[in-house]
Amino acid sequence: MKAIAFALLVAFVIKQFLFTPVLVKGASMMPTLEDQDRVIINKIGPKFKSVDRFDIVVVKMNEEENYIKRIIGLPGDKIEYKDDQLYINGEKYSEPYLDQYKKELKDSGSLTYDFTLEQILGETTVPEGDYFVLGDNRRVSKDSRVPEVGFIPKEKIMGTTSIICWPIEHIDLKFN
């Protein structure tokens, strides 16, 4: 009985404080993550303490919802999209994880519509302590471009993820 109780306690501690499995719901991160993939959130180490640009994070939106998105803008960044091209602080950035989607577009439109932070959120830069996040499936993603989501405070970031653990055919240890 003590061994079972100890095992349950260890499992609880690992899940609560170290690593947590999360179910991907929806298509907002395709093709990187698909609906019903299971990913592992890293809640420890240097990767969690400071998230980097282009990391994939799990965001606690409310008691029922977690969003999985990609960090695009760090505090103080000026973000702009023009002609399907990302500019951060005036510098052009490549997003190779979007190449597959751009090739598969059936129409002549862009994957990511043109915007500036000021146009969509009324700010010229990402506020201190906040992040700007986007889903990889830009046409359907509910992300920082939507005022109800907006900038993401660091406290809402549950952790980073780079491991798909299920289904078997999607297992990947470093998908960023």
C-alpha cells in the first residue's frame, strides 16, 4: 500500500511540476501539430524560464482552455507582416515551418494577412512581460491577432513543448 501511495505521489509531482501531457485540439498549429496529437509540456529548466522566439508554448487561457501557439514577438519587439513576410524590429525573418503550407495554398492569397501591432492591438511594440503568439495555420488560428487573445502575459505560459508523444506515427522529439 505504501509503494502504491508513493508511486501515485511521484506521478502527481512529475505531472504537476515537471512534465505534463496535453492534447492538441483543432487545426491552428498544422502542419507542425495535428488535431488530437499529444504533446509533452516542459515545466522545468532554462527552456521554461525564458522562452525564445519561435518556441512552441502552451498557454492557459482559462480554466477550460489551453492554446498551443508559437512565440513570434518578445517584449519590446515591433511586429509586422507584409506580403506574407514576417518583420521583427524592421528585420526580415524566415519561417521555414510555414513553407509546406505556403506551397499547398489553393488560391493566390497569402497565408498570413498584412498587419502591424498598432493596427490590430493598438500598440507599437509588445509590452514588457508579454509575448505575441501565432498559430502555424495562420488562416484559421485564434491567436494574438485577435483582440480577445491579444498579448500573452508570461504567467499564462504553462511551458514549452517540443515532443509529440502520440499517436505513434506522429512521434517526434524536436519538431520546432
